[in-house]
Amino acid sequence: MRLNFLVKSENTITEIPIIKIRPNKAQPRRQFDACELTQLSESIAENGILQPLTVRKVSVAEFELIAGERRLRASVMAGLKKVPCIVIKCSEKESAVYALLENLQRCDLSFFEEARGISRLIRRYGLTQEQAAKKLGKNQSTIANKLRLLRLTYEEQEWIDNAGLSERHARALLKIENDNLRREALSKIISDNLNVLQTENLVGMILNKVPKIDKKQGSSKAVIKDVRIFLNTINKAIDTMRLSGINAQYDKTDSEDYIEYTIRIPKTKVSNNKSA
């Protein structure tokens, strides 16, 4: 993709009032660290903006931001009225691609933000995965693998992000198709702080215990002989509630004839904070 500069040379910088710059709807980044923004704003207040923002002109009095949203936000915090910009000539579609590329090249995106950005680009402009891969300079298989991450629910994505898990953790979880089993696995991964290899082993164990289909009978038969697996499921359900901020409590009684669980779930949440 070729971008044409409206200014006479690439070294020409234009001071543009912040009030005339609108955000880019295709900006893939959604999370901005408050501490980093504060530090950047202090640096800008002291030294000014060292790298100009990139914008495109959309009307006589309005510009759309393409690259530099952190710098723009920090400039507002620093009290600046104008910011240095390079104006480029490009379409809305090119602007969306460039905004995504700029973040990818700077490694500013989480892997879920990257996947969502690619997905929005494909849906909004009717691109095929092959076309998106060409524009972003990636292999089509890479794009397909990124998009597969979005099969995880948004809540699961948040848990993974908040717990600082890697993309390989997420990919391992994708092998579990059952929503409840996948969530139980994620709960254990987070609570036990499992690494990637331990996570893959856990997923393998879960998949080996999934009920197999008896095609002759047309029904499911659980190939599970150990009652401890069912007890583990109960424990994971309690862990999941606690991760969601529900202060679930339980008592366990073990007798010769049976194991009894008494679970108490408060009607209102005690905490909205998720465990990390």
C-alpha cells in the first residue's frame, strides 16, 4: 500500500489544533495504561512531542488520526492546544489498514486486540483473509490462526488478558470445544499459575476424559470410572464463581457411604474484582 503525502516533503510538519483531530474508528488498540500515559504526558510537557502524529484530511476543518493516539491523549493531559502532524492522502480503508499496521509494527497490541483489529478490517471492507494477509504483510495461515482466537468468549479473553497468559495458552484452550470444560480449564490455569506446557498437558487430560459417542447406540457414554473427576468438576465450578467475584463457600463431608457437599452462594456479589 502506497501513501501519498499532501505536504511538500516527508520532513514537513504541520501544527494542527487538537480540537480539529478526530479519533480513528478503526483504531485496534482499546487499552491504554494510565501510568504510561501519565509518564508520557509529563515528558511531552517537558520536552514536547518528538515524533509527529500521522493524520489524514477529511474536511476543510477536520482531520482523522491514523497513528499516534497515545501521543494525542498524553498531549491533551499535558494541556497542549496544538500537536505536530504529518498529513497523508489516503482513503478511509487505507487509513484503517495503516492504523492497524502502525500498532502491529510497534508491538503495541495484545494478541486479542490484534485479532479483533484484523476481524474488523475484514468485515468492514469485505476483504478475504488472503487480501487482509497481503495488506498486512502476513501469511494467510497467520491471519486464520489469529482469527481463531476470537472463538473464545469475550469474558474468557478478559480473564486471559488480566491473568497475563500468553497466546499459546489461548491456543491450547481452543482445543476444548465444550464451553463449561474450557472455562473450568481456564480457572485452573489461572488459579494454579500453569505455564504453557502444563496447560497443554491439562487440556490433553481433559480431552481424553470427554465422553465418547457410541455410534451404534446413538448415545453418549462417559468413559469415566473415577469419582474424583466429578469432585474436581465441583471444585472448579466453585473456583470459577470466585474468579467472577462471587464469594462461594462450601463444606465437604466424607463418610463411608457417600461424599456430601454443601455449597453456599450469596445472592449478591461481594466483589466485582476478578482474580488474576
